[in-house]
Amino acid sequence: MAPVLSKYVTRRTAAGAFALSALIWLLKRKRNKRTAKARVLWPANDVQYVINEQGKPKGPRAHVDAAFFRQLYRLLAIGIPGALSPEAGFVLLIAGSLVGRSLCDLWMIRITTLIEGAIVNMDGKGFKKLLLTFLAALPAISVVNNLLKYGIGEMKLRMRTNITRYLLEQYLKGFTYYKMTNLDTRIANPDQLLTTDIDKFCDSCTDLYSNIAKPILDIGIYVYRLTSSLGGQTPAMMLAYLVVAGTFLTHLRKPIASMTAKEQRLEGEYRHINSRLITNSEEIAFYRGNNREKLTLFTSFHKLIKHLRGLLEFKVAMGVVDNFVGKYVATVVGFYAVSIPFFQKDHPMLRGTSQHRFKHYYENGRMLVKLAEAIGRLVLAGREMTRLAGFTARVTEIRGVLQDLNEGKYQRTMVAEGKNESIGKPGSGRIVAKDNIIRFEHVPLITPNGDVLIKDLSFEVKSGINVLVCGPNGCGKSSLFRVLGELWPVWGGTVTKPPSGKLFYIPQRPYMTLGTLRDQVIYPHTQAEMLRRGNAKDEDLQKYLDLVQLGHLLEREGGWNTVADWMDVLSGGEKQRIAMARLFYHKPQFAILDECTSAVSMDVEDSMYSYCRQANITLFTVSHRRSLWKHHEYYLLMDGRGSFEFKPIDPDTEEFGS
């Protein structure tokens, strides 16, 4: 018999090895073909791109260590704001539901054992009674199970709400959203972090809570019950296996955390490239750049897919080890552990009939199987914890960057390399708030990259004196306005200017918000804010539209409350005139007009500038139209080589004075 069995096992082993070898060969061949095809579709070696990653780390460090638990604690303090908060109540609800579910499992083990015993003993009366009892308890068990699902789902939503609200408050505080994309190079895709990553963090966090709390509770209950019936040796063996297997698998899973963080970064990068295509679609279409953009998109997508495939293969390999160590070997250990009392001659459980011993074995065996399952789930929960470490690192990264930016700190590679100590450093200058004056005193104009445009800029403009700003591209006109608007830091000297609400900026391509026609004129105010001001009504807005010769819009579009995509509905000239109506509504002390009437006829432009003087709005205008010189008293000329002139315009010749 033994030789026959040996031959059978040998044949099966050889067949299995051959099948496995053939499968590996086929997979490698298929993958080589796929890779060769990918080289044709996605020429990654030919197309290169960088998205705000110069000089910054490859990605956030993500490991299950002390730093991870500190980061997780800080984020949970935002998601669960206090012990008396509704979120803490849902934590308790989930814990209570888990206790109820474990008690239901214990009761079901006992009742199913009794039902099967009644069937084996042919006890019809007892069987019917037990079956009705089991049937009557099922609705309550269903309620407990679904109450747990509700608690977990609501907890996810509340955590996501709190964390998203907190980060958005920081992101939209002051000009932080501008600084993150224009001054700081640490995060290239905040939209990915603020949407998908927060959602996945909350999902992973709440799932991990239930996946750890339930097994720990089950282990405690089953260890107590098994110890009282089988003695301490059986559960001790299972717990020892938990420690050994958990340590082993946690060590193997370490790469998952950093791979998860990289996955999210590549997803954000791919989304960012898609959004750039949408934002710049007109320019790309004029250049006929669709093929070049297609190569860039495919390259980014290929990088993402390549990483996802590597992550998938690693997860599959880990899944094999997880199943083997966390489930199957745990079951073998469980069988061995439960058999120990039955092979001890003097164990109290062996007293009585074989039927009595079978009942004990069956009930304790089921509890041991449940204990083994709980240990397996706890061991496998480490896999979710390493994944959570990746999301935690990503969300912590944007939280830290937002905190730095709100404190006036930013990191940019070129700033560090181009910093000139004789000029100063970002933020070393002063900004003084004062009405009806703009004064620059020894202020250097320096870009975030560290390029010095003007080393020492000094001039003064009081209310009522309009200034024409001119010069070649790249000379510093936009940089001047960004410093005035407090978008860029002041490297040195003193800037005296009105408070932010009394300085208004209108670009060449005005922004149209999502909302009603009224919202376009009063932006960034809401209708409620307009009414609270008390000095503007719809009739006043109508007057402003008439001033810019857009009164017909009300009839054409259907009134103030019409909602549309105004970026597409309005023409270029209409958007520029809406922006001027917006300026009239706000009535600031100073206005910066950056080529904002380039698509407007000269007669309309002349009437708008005349109204600005009547409304005591002092203008800084960037324009190349000679027709605008008569509306200005001074000019600020930047030559693009670091020099400037600030002088009056000759009123007789309407030429720059000498």
C-alpha cells in the first residue's frame, strides 16, 4: 500500500510542478508580448516630463512605525474632534455592535450544536422547539449586523466631512491655494489629495477599526471560553501563533505602504496632465499638438499602469503567503491545539459517553475555528494597516504643507539656489496698511525662482493719480501687481498700500464664477453679502451694466437669477466689460487693470475710464493703447534690464515726459 501511495503522490507532485511551470512560461510570454506592444504605444523613453518635482523627495515616507501612529493620531483628532462629539458616539455604536455580533456568534454556535444534536438523536420535539427559537432570533441578529454596517458607513462620512472641511479651510485661507501651486513645489496635485486620498484614508481607517476590534473581541471571548473548558494550553498555542505569524507577515508587507503612496501620486499626476489638456485645449488645438499631448498622456498612463501591475503582482504573492500563514496554517494549528485534551487520559472532558465527548469536541471545535478565523483576520489586518500608512502619509503631507504656507513658509528649489543675501530673503520686507496711498520704498522685485527683476524699486502714488505701467514682457509688471496683491512675498524694503479689500485687480481674461448673472457682477460677494452692504441693489447693478453697454444682457439671458456657464456664454469683450461693472460695484480705492480692455471698443473703454475718475477709483493700467494716455498722469516704465522710470506724462503732447 505504501509504495502505491508513494507513486500516487509522486505523480501528482510531478503533474502539479509541470502545470505550474507551464503556467509561469505562458504568463512570461504573454507579459513579454504586452511589454513589446507597450513600447510601441507608449514610448516612455522618448517622452519626458516633470510636474513640480525638482529637488523634492520621491514621495512621503510611509511605514508602520512610531511616526505613522503619531500622524494617524493627529488626523483622527480632526476626524473625531472630542469624546462627547457625535463621531465618538458612532465609535461606541460600532463597538457595541461588534460586541453584540460576537455574542450572536457564540449563541449561534451553541444553538446550531443543539439542533444538530437533536437531529442525530432523532429528537423531533426538541428539534422543532430549537428550530423555532433559532428562527425567532434571526431578525435581531440581522438588525445587529446591519446596525454595524450603518455605524461604519456613517463614521466614514463624518470623518471625511471633518477632515475635508478642516483641510479646505486651510487651503482657502488667504492665498494659500495660490501659494501651493505657484510658490511651493512640494505638492503638484492638491486636487487628488483633497478628494480621492481623503476618501480612501477614511475608508481604510474605519475598515481597519472594525477589522481589528472584532477579531480582538472574538479572541478575548473565545480564549476565555476555551480556557474554562479545555485549559490554557490550547488558546496559548493559538496566541503564540498569532504573535509569530503577525510579526512575520508585517515584515513582508512593508513595501505596500510606500507603493500605495506612490500609486496615489501617479494617479494625481495622470489626472493633472488630463486637466492641463482641458485648461489649455485652445492653445494646443492652434498648435495641432494633439499627437504630442497624446504621447505625454500615454507615458503618464503607462507609468501608472506599470506601477499598478507591480503592486498587483506583489499583492497576489502576499495573498498566497497571507492565505497560507493566516488561514490554512492557523487551521492546522487549531486542529492540533483542540486535539490536545482528547489525547490526555485524565482530562475531565473525557468523562462520560462518546456522544458526550463528541458534543464537547463539536462545540469547542467550532469555537476554536472561530478563534482561528479571528486570529487570521487580525494577522491579515496588518495588510490594511500598511495600506493605511500610505494614505496617512499622503494626507499628513498636505496638512503639513498647508500649515507651513499659512505661517508664511514655503519651499521652492530655485529660491534656495538663487537667494541673494544682499537683497534679503522671502518675507523679510514689510507691508504697511494705509488708505489712499501706494508707496514702494527700496523694494526688490524678485520672482519665486529667485530671479531679480528690479533690485531697488521706489515710487509713491496717492489717490487720484492714475499711473500707466509699461515695459517689455518679463520686465516685472505682473510681479509688481503680485507683490501689491500680497500673492508674492516681499524680499526687502517697505510696501505701503491700502488693505486688501480696497485694492482690486482685473486681468486680461476675467474670471467668471459658477452661479447667476448677478453673481458675475458682485463677485466675490454673494447676494446675501450684497444685501447686507445696503448700498447696492439690483437697480444699481443695472446701472453698472448700462455704463459698460451691457444692459441688454438682462433681457437676452433672462434676468439676474439666470444660471449658466458664463465662461462659454459670454464673448471675450462681454467678459471684460462685466469685469469693469464688477469694479464699479466694489468701488475700491485703487484698481489694477492688466490689459483688461483689449477686446473692448475705444468709445466704451473711454466711458469706463471716465466713470472710474468720477467714482474716485485710482488706476494702475497696463496697456499699449495710446488712447488711454489721456486718462493717466504718471507712467512707470520698466526696461526689462533692472532699471525703471517713474515720471509724469506730458499733458500737452500725451507723451512720456523726460
